[in-house]
Amino acid sequence: MRGITTLVNLEGYPYFVESADGRTVSGRLDEDGRMPRVRADAAANYRVYWGDEALARQEGV
């Protein structure tokens, strides 16, 4: 997943990814508006949260 824009700098924007089995990955977008690839052994469904909602989930709220 990658955010691409020419109008807004997304560097540092928070994300939180949760898999169906409860695994999570969180962090902030890099200087190019990208996040690391989420690796899995097989195709799966994920929920992705952005901004304030991502921060709340990172803090366990």
C-alpha cells in the first residue's frame, strides 16, 4: 500500500494495520509517503487505519 499525492506531504503520517488473526504492524509513512510491505504466507484480509485512529489503536484505546 502506498499513498501518492502531489499536493500534500504524507511523510510521518501514522498507520496501523491489523490482520484477521490479530497481528499488527504500525508506524509512520516514510519521506516518499510509503509504508513497509506487509508480508504474509498466504493472501489475507487486513484493516488499515490512518491518522488519529491509527494513533489510538497504537496506544490501545
